[in-house]
Amino acid sequence: MKLLIFDFDGTIVDSKAVYYSIITKHLKKYFSKKQIQEVIEIGTGLEGLLEKMGFSFLSRFLLKIRIMRDIKKQIKKIKKCREVNSIKNLKARKIIVSNSYSRFIIPILKNLKLKKEFDEVYGAENFLDKAEFIKQYLKKKKISCKDCYYIGDRVADVEVAKEVGCKSIIVLG
């Protein structure tokens, strides 16, 4: 095992409640709470969520700014997932590839004293397609997908691992 690729939300941190409440706050004037939660559960990240809900490019841009601003205000409420401390014992290269933005991930990692546990962090601003990004990363770093695990908390994460051709581990946050 040469590389461990971690999803962030629900795998490293329990950010679901913060995300849901803030996204729901911003979208409830357009959609029901049930509609919002159904789209959030797909796990596409904020850009994909807003696009799936039919917002124009400009509306998505403005909503993302407002939502991210409110999420940053709530960073102290975000806690580590239960088994995250065991990451320190893993003797492999560890990276994060997340649908969250790096400007959100990095401050949380610092606040939870986890930043040094990861060699690299890639957020939603680094890719359009997570699986394609990981494939390119593996190629660039000359790492076989057989030497790689993708760790996430959703069925969508297992699908990403299958598309990449690496092994997957699904965890309960």
C-alpha cells in the first residue's frame, strides 16, 4: 500500500450537520427541506448540488460565496470523526481529495491538529471529476491503482474507487 486517498466530509470530519443547516438556510426559499436533503445526499459537492438544483452559473457563484462564508463561521463546531486518530498509525502517503473547497478544508485540519497527517490536500477547485483527477494523479506520481486505497463514507466514494480501479474502504463517520 503506497497511497491512501481520503474523502473529507464524513470520513475525516463530521461536518454534515453544519453543511445541511447552512445549505438549507440558503436554499429553503427555493426548495423544500426534503428536496434539499435528497440532493445533498448524492454527495456531488456544493457546485454539483447547486447545478443539479437548476441554478445558473452566476447564481451558483453568488450562493457558493454566501454558503462558504457561513460555513467558515461555523468551523469550530466541526469535529473529528471517531476513528480519525488512528490515521497517525498508517504508514503510507496520505492525501485528501474532496468535493469541499481547500479554503474550507485547511482551516479545519489546522483547528483539529490534523494538517500534518496529510501530505497533500485537493479540494473541489482542483477538479471537475474526482475519479478522473485521481487517475491523473496516480499517473503523474507513477503509482499503480493496485497500490492505492480510496477511503470514504458514501456509496458515491465506492463508485469513485471502482472508476479509478483502486480498492475502496467505506467508513461510518
